[in-house]
Amino acid sequence: MHNGIKVNHITYFENKYNKTDVVDDVMFTTKGDLFTCDIESVYTFDRLNKSFSKILFNGRAIRNVYQLMEYRQGEYLFLSKDTIFHYLKNENTISAYALYVNAEVSKFKGKEINLKVQFIEGNRIYYSCRYGAFYQDQPSGNLYRLQIPLAQNSKQSIGNILKMVVDRHKNIWIGTEASGIFKWDRNTNKVINISSENSIIKIDNIVDMALDDSDKIWIACQDKYYIFDIRSNVFLTSYGANIGLEPIGYDFAIHPNGMATFNNYPYIASLELKQFYSNNFNAPPIVTAVQIGKRPILQKPILNDTSLECHYNDAVIRFEFANLSLNNSQSNQYKIKLTGLDTAWTTTTKREISYTRLPSGKYTFMIQASNSNGNFHPKTLKIELTINPPFYKTLWFGIILFSLISSIIYYLYKQKIARILQKEAMKRMYEKKISEVEMKALRAQMNPHFIFNSLNSIQKFIFEKDEYAASQYLTKFSRLIRLILDHSHQDFVSIGSETDILNYYIEMEKLRFNDKFEFELIKDDTIQDTWMIPSMVIQPHVENAIWHGLMHKKNDCKLSVSFHKQDMETICVSIEDNGIGRVEAAAQKSKQVLKKKSYGSKISEDRIEHFSRKHNIKNSFEITDLTDGDGKGCGTRISIILPYKTYSETE
């Protein structure tokens, strides 16, 4: 009990008649008179004696009054559950009439509708209750229901109305039991819902509301008083014990004399708003909204340091803020700095700032606030802002990418090594094959029987003392052996060198067979002896033609080797004999007791195949059996298509 002593601009009153510790309503009149009510009676306050007295109707206390309202100067309304009392102070008379005067309200008869006067506008008195809002025309007294649209932002209906106030723009502000606050713009007939989901208030149960002379709405919830600035559309602050107010009671009121009264179980506290709004008051800043890109991410104002995150591709980051100093608040100033971007503080009176296309990284948004006198509060509100980089700039992505690239490089390296090893293995295999083929080709050309027979022929000439013939034969034999050995380790030899081998070999074979066959070597005029062709290919087929074709024929034996140019890359070597043919030769061979195996042709074919793979060139090999008019075999033609190189290509 404070006995009328002011504490922090607050004065306390005590009603000795109040036995319930509950005051239902308080009213300061335009003349400064004070009225209160509780369940037992309605009271008036004597300012001179600082004491309360009861107001009587027909000699009895007016019971169950829950609202007091000044209708006109000197005329007051007292509302109970089913009756409105009209009190004329100057005449000291009271008249009463029932609420259920027409069909709009009579359907609620028998129910506790607790119709409550909210405000008076012209000749209309606006009421509310749990069943909706009504207005009453004076002096007829007829009630009509208010048709209030759903809220645009939440699609929420109004519900149980506890308080309605109207501002100077004719907007109606509606406080509800469980849905927060609604702003009804009657010019556009649009309703906006303000609740704990999108504002500073923490509880949607609105106990009472009042509008002061500076366009600020005081909102009483069950936890605190909140102040909303209708000019800037921003919640400014919340008050409670921090300015000396006791725990909140049922309601409060702001009166024409600049006083605010608060019902505080059972005390009535008054607050001088003019002194409360003094320029000496200073308060810290708050951040009321944060929008990243096109989405708002903040539903409740930020009062203390915090941290936020956003993505690198959010184009715009916008902060909205306010100062809790209420006097002349449009002149409040703000100091702003974004560390990581700004090097100095920026001072402004605007209540928002935007940042566009910030690079990824860490920033700190800092803000200070001053009152209208320019006195800055010492507190700096800080918001740590982290802009996450794109995934391709993150550490984990770098590690994964490095691991992936390393794995690919290692895999490609292993594959390359494997290919190199495989290529080397194939190269060694082909070299081995080629060596084997070359050795076989060499053995085919240096046939032991041929060498033995050649030496016997030389010996025969020596025994016969035909020194000239022996010398000629030995010279040709040595030159042939030397050419064969030279060709054995070369892939390409000149056509001239190859024809020399053929000439030496055939001449020696003719000597052995006593000039049994004739030989003809033919070359196109376009073919030059310097052109290079694959080595050790032609001679084995010439040997087969002599041994298997001509040897078994008795007379008129002929052998020809011709060179013809096919195109710009190949020549055709044709080996033709008029011997007995392959069919008869096979029959003759089958009758021999000791069968001599001839590998010359097969070795030549293998050499051509491996040679083509090694040098990636094309070739062909074809054997044609020649027949006479009766279909009998009369020789064989072997056609070999070989690539050639000019002398300049081999340099």
C-alpha cells in the first residue's frame, strides 16, 4: 500500500470499499473526475479528500457493473450484464434500459453476452462481445451488427472481441481474446491480423488497448504492456516492472488529461505520459524485421545479439529496426555498420537498410539508437550474419572434387601403364613372331637341299675342271647368300635388289636342272628399281613354282615374274608357271616315300600378315589354278599385292 506516494511518476490509490481486491474498470473523465467499479458497486473519487464514495440507483448500489464510459461531458454510461445505466452527474440522476431492444440482440437473451462499449463516434456507440461487434444509433437505441471481413494475411476471423479503439484515420484496432490484434481499414474494408506469429507480442490474449495523443496504441496482454506506433506501423517496445508498474490487472485507460491508469489488484496506478515521454528517456534499438531475398525470415523482433544464416544467391538482405524512445520518435537516429563490408559507421533517421549481392562469408550487422535529442544508448545490437558459399566453393566439395580428380588421374595412370605394358607385350610378341617368320623365311630361302645341291654343282664343275663355270656358279651362289642375309633383317628392300635375288636364284636352279625351264622377268615402265617393297616375300613362291610345278613337267617349262603398278600405294607381283598345277603336284607328292614338306608359301603368307599389322598397311594374296581347254591343270598363278615406298619416303 503506497498511500498516494509517487514512484517513478506513478501514483497509487486505495479504495477502502473494495473488499474483493478486484477493480473491474477505471474511468478518468474530461474534467478529471475518477470513477471505478467492482462487482459490488460503482465508485467516484473525491480529489480534495482523496477518498471514494458509492453511486446509488434508487437508493441501492449498482451491482455487476463491468464497464464505465464517458458518453458526453457530464454524461456517463455504466454497463452491467443486461442493463445500461445512463448517469447525468450535474443532475445526479440515473436512468436504465435493457440491452435486448431488437432482434439483433434479443436472440442472445438469457445468455451472458457482456456487451461492452468500445468507443463513441458521432451519434453511434460501438459495442463488442463474444458474439461479435455492434453499433447503436442514438437516440433510437437500436443495435446493428458490424460486418468485419476476414484478415487478408492470416484468413483469421475476429473471434471474441475484448477491446476496440479508433484512430484519427478512422481505422479500427480490435483486440481479441485469442487471436491477437486486428487492424480494420474502413476506407478499403481490409483487415490485417497482428499476432505473436508476426510481431513483438508474445501472447495473443489481448486484455485491453488504449490510444494516446501521440498516435501510439498501448496494448495490455497477460505478460506486459506493448506499444505500437501507428504512424510507422512498428511495435516500439514493451513495458512492465522496468518502469515501476506492478503486475498487470484486468485493464487500463488513457485519459484526456494525459494520464494513464492501470488496474493492479487492488491498487489503481496512474502514469503521467507527458513526463514519461520526456526527451531524457533513451532506449536500445531493436530489429523488427529481416528479409532475405523475397522471404521474411523474422517473425519476432530481435532484442538481443543473435546470428542468422542465408545462401549466397539471396540477392537482397534487408533489415528493419526501431528505437524504443517514444517522444518525437521520427527524429530518432541510428548508427549502422556491417563489418566485413563497411569501414565506417553510417548515421541515418531511416528505419531500414538493404544490402545487395553480398559475397559469401561472415559479417556482423551492428546498430545503435538515439532519442530525438541525439543521445545514443550505450548498447550496440549485433547480428552475426553468415552467407553460405555455393556448394562448389565449400571445403567438403573441394575434398570430394580433389579425391575424385585424384582417383580419375590414378585410374587413367594405371590404365595408361596397363596399355603401355600391353602394347609392349604385344610388340614383343609381334617382334618375336616376325623374328620367327623372318627366320623361317630365311630358312626357306636358304633351303638346305638347295645349298647342298648348289655346292655339289660347284664340286662337279671343279671335278670336270670347268674352272670358268665353277667360278661363275660360286660367284652367283655367294652373291645370292649375301643378298639373302642382308634382306633378312630389313623390312623393306628395293625392287632392284629383290629382282637380283630372283635372277641369281633362278639362274642357279636352271643350272641344276640343265636349263629345263625358261624364265622371264617383266616390270612396268612406271616401276623404278629404287622403290621399296617388303622383303623375303617373293622368292619362296618362285621356289614352289619350280619344285612343285615345273620339276615334274618334261618339256616346254616356263616361269615368269612380273611387277605391275596397281595404284599410288601398291604394286602387284605375279608369279606364273605352266607346270602340272597344284592338283597334279599334290598327287605326285602323295606317291613319294619320303615326302618333302614345303613351308615357303605359308611362311611368306605369315610374313605378309605380320608385316601388315606392324606397319598398319593393306595387302592381299591370291592363288589361281590355270587350266587348259579340257579343264586340266596347266600351271599356277600367284598374285601378291604389296605396298611400296618411294626412295624419298624411306629417307
